[in-house]
Amino acid sequence: MTLSEKYKTTRKRTEDICSPLETEDYVVQPIADVSPPKWHIGHTTWFFETFILKTHYKGYQEYDSEYNYVFNSYYETVGTRVIRTDRGNLSRPTVRSIYLYRKYVNEAMFKLMECECSKEVEELIELGLNHEEQHQELLYTDIKYILGNNPLFPAYKKDVFPKKETTSERSFITVDEGIYEIGYNGTDFCFDNELGRHKVYLDEFRISRNLVTNGEYMLFIEAGGYRDFRFWHAEGWDWVNKNDVKCPMYWHYINDKWCHYTFQGLQPVDEDETLNHISFYEAAAFAAWKEVRLPTEFEWEVACNEFAWGSRWEWTESAYLPYPGFKKAAGAIGEYNGKFMVNQKVLRGASEVTSPGHSRPTYRNFFHPHLRWQYTGIRLAQ
């Protein structure tokens, strides 16, 4: 696939994700972590305009100078911006205007790619496409939060993401102690936080072949796991009590049975389905209740070829930190990953809403430990 074809495919997928939405759905921002879908559409377009067209396309005319303020996410180098919590307050620009902006930038990008691009431009386009794929996953999770917190529990699309069942049979893979290499090693695209391939020593450990199921987690709830401080980190225990957390996100106890919001609407919880939408605090508490633990990101990477992964982002015990020799890129692009290497936990794998081909064994996702609107699950280790 040529770079131009990949650009077209990736950009179309974003619009396909939004196609089931009504106009009103594009504007909602229920919490700070969830951005309105129209903001994602605008921001991913702004990325190509700001980092490629303005600098590398001679004669390019900026679409609207005010869009830089509206659609900049966190790039201090680029200038001031609407703060994250206020993205849902913007009734203008309209959804229609943002799609016109997207069309304008796409046409300019195709003209740019008709010429022979420099290696630098090709790498920026590749980064932009991977950045857009990250936002495609965020679009799915943000849309689910928007609709899943509507009291009518409206369906997003009836035929999307059918149930994926797993098994509660708990078998473990044993990995010998030794020195292992960690980090990306190849010539294809990767993010800078995967670089700095290095050696780590690991003691012998065991890691589960399967992710935790809803049924297994129900037993934790029924055993009073949310009411027993012994299983929780201090911060996690404070979080549980402050927010009155009693179950995974989107779960509701209705007429003596557990239901949960899915893209198909409100459905009974299937005990054999893989657990979903769990915070690190809950994952660690469940592991403690089972008298095991979560794997480190290094254990996960070493063992991942021995089990199936990709249906859920998997919490690890590892803090999100730079690898040896990590260096931030110059300019605004250097703000992409390095500035977030504090107070966050690493997740490994992918999820059912991850764009095809976007993840790999060395991919490092990262979130604060209380967050659970992403498709997060639990794999146990000991």
C-alpha cells in the first residue's frame, strides 16, 4: 500500500467510526477525559495541517488561524489552546465546518504526496497516521462513554464488536529466569517510547494464558472485595470510597442481575466474556484477592508470544518511565510521549477498538491508575 493509499484508508476509517452518530452526539463532553467526537475530527486534521502542510507545502494557505487555538491538544510549543475541560463548550465551529476543514486539508495532503516527499515528510505523515489511529481508539471509547452515560442507554450500532468469550480455566505459563531484551527492534514505524532496546533480568515467573472473565470478577464483588481495604492500595481505597465504586464501569445491578452498557445497548453481563473497563486499582485489588499479582511490562513482553492478546489493554505493575537512552525529538513533536512519563501505569497489548495493525508486542500504552473508560482488562501473574 502506498503512503497516499494508507492516508486515504486511515482518514476514511475515522469518518466511518463517526458515521452512526447524530449531530448532537458530536458535541458532548461528559467528563474531562472524554473529548467530543467533533474535536477528534478537528484535532487529527489540525495535526497534518500544523506539522506538515504549514512547514513543508510551499504556498499552503492556512484554513482558519483560529483553529490552531481550538484544536491544539497539549503542544505548548505550538501556542495557547482551549483547555481540555472546555472542549465540550464549543458549539462553533460546527460539525459541518469541521468536515469542510478536513476535506480542505485532505486535498492539500494528496497534492503534497503527488510529489516526491522527503524522508522527513514521509516520517511525519507516518507519525500523523499512527496518531490518527490512536484517536480512532479514543473515538470509540469516548463515544461509548457519551452514550453509556445517557439514561436511555442508546445503541451505537447493533452489529459492531460481537461478544468475545474466553475461559475461566486458569492455566499459567512458566518463564525461566534470565536476561531478556526489551524494546522495539525493527525498521517499521514505532513510537519513541518503545526505543532504547535494552536488557533486563527477570526472576522465574508464571503468567496466565487467559484474561480474567466477568464471572471471575463477579466472585470478587460477591466476596465483598470492594469493601475490604486489605486488597487495595491506599490511593485505590481512597478512590473506591470517594467515588462509591462498587463494580466495573458500565455495570448496573437491575432486577437481581448484572447488566452492562455495550455498543448494542444495555445487555446482561455474560459471565464467560472477558472482563472490561477496569482501573489499575481494581485490577491490583482483584489480583491481591486471588493471592497473585499483575505482571510487569517486561514480563508481559517476554511472554506475550505464548498467549493470545489484543482483545483488552492489559494493566501492568510497571510505572511509565523512559527506556535507557530515551531522547525527546526536537520541537513540538518531542512533546508527544516523554512529557507524560510521570504518575502513570503501562498497559500492554491492544483492544477490540484498536485500529488494525496499530499495536505490536513492544507498544506501550499508558494511563493514570484510576481511569477505566478504555477497554482495559486483567491478566494475572505470580
